[in-house]
Amino acid sequence: MGSNRHYPEERPAHEANVGAFWMDVHPVTSAEFAVFVAATGYLTVAERAPSAELYPGVTADRLVPGSAVFRQPAGPVDLADPAQWWAYVPGADWRHPDGPGSTTSGREAHPVVHVAFDDAVGYATWVGKRLPTEPEWEFAARGGLAGAEYCWGDRLVVDGRVPANVWRGEFPWRSDKLRPPGTEPVGCYPPNGYGLHDMAGNVWEWTSDGYRPGHDSPCCAPPPVDPAAPSVPLMVVKGGSYLCAENYCSRYRPAARIPHAADTSTGHLGFRCVSSGP
């Protein structure tokens, strides 16, 4: 688990043990999430107005339901400033992935996005499952290829293409694909050695573990919190997304990991579930 060759937060490479578990073959789709919402009346975090208590100093006109949406700039931008390609869009949520006026029609088989951590836990609980731990997720993503760089082996490009929905071109302004950047239907690319699809690219996926800067951090320490929202824990997300690129964020690898605020949803973050029995 982990890697000594890439980003600091992946270090050190080490052995980890997991028990037996079953994992969803692909991320939860918009259609599957819609069944959950229809049955329970669940309202996602992005559909609720943020609490003023959690965001002191934020004006009332900004405390409106919404989520973060990718906006492709027209030319090169400062890669140190994500605000150049991310925008908080009022009215963006899992039903309206690009903001008001957009729908999931035609995207029913795409991974559900704009889901915060509690939304993912809510769905998993409803179906009698849970979110994977970080070690479980990474073990599954490797597909039996111990120590390999990617879910499919050690080379990013296979037979002239990358077998995952990741950014090809100059992120974030030039995409070499023939369609606008975005999610794709689950299962478009070959599965890994365990028969799991989309363990790299398409959407980041929530895990149940709080984030710590490296694998050698104390296991008993509480998860850190987002400084901008002191009561919100940072969770580990894995797998990379369609926005990961060689020139910016080559995190479409099993070892890769980043922190994400539990209450924050985006257009490139989803989840899948696991269980201890079939």
C-alpha cells in the first residue's frame, strides 16, 4: 500500500492487511441513486442551504444550495489556483450536474456526482452496505497486481490509449478528446484483475477513512479538519477523475490519495460500496 515514488502523502509504501469483502463492480450511478432518493425522500447536502454556524463570516447571499462545477478555461491558467477552473454554482446538485437547466437525462449510467460524504454513507446504509476503508479500496484497485503503478500495469498508455477516463491534453484548457471533458458511463473501459471497472479516472471515490498527511501518521490521531470550516473533517478520496492529467494531477493510480472536506461535493466525486458478505 502507498508509494515512495510520487506525492508525499502516499509515503511510505508499507504492508497493510484487510479482511475478505465484496465490492461494487462500478461506482454508484445516477439511476441507482435516483432509486434511493425516490424511496426515501433523501435530500443531498448540495440541495440544502449551508449552515451559517458552520461558515462564520460568510454572507447570507452566499449560503445557498449548490456545488462545485468544472468550467474549462479558454487558455492556459495558473495551475496553483483551482478557482481558474472550479466554480461554486448555486443549484448544481446530483440532479443538475452542470447547474440549473442541466439534467441527468442521457447520463443515467454515469457515476452520480455532487454527493458529499454523508450522502454516500446514507445510500450505502440504505442498500445494506458501507463505504470502503482506504486499505480496502487500494487493495481492490490493484486487482492483484502488487506494486504496479496503475490498475492495469506499469505503463500509462496501453496499445496507444489510456484505459481510463482521464484528461488527455494540457489541463485545464486543452483537451485532446473529441467531446467536452466530463464523466462517462460506468464500465466503458476494461475491468482490472478483480473485475472492477473505473478504479482509475472517471470520478474520485469517497472512503470511510479520515485523512492524514502520510501513512506514517499516528493511527489513533483524530482526522484533521478543513481550516475554512473547523468542524468539518477531511476524508480520504481515491482513484482520480476525468480531470486528472499528466501535467497537473497524475493521481489515477491505486496509491494516490487526497483529502476532501466531508461536507463538500463536486462534479467529479462519487463513490462505490462494499460489504462483508454477498
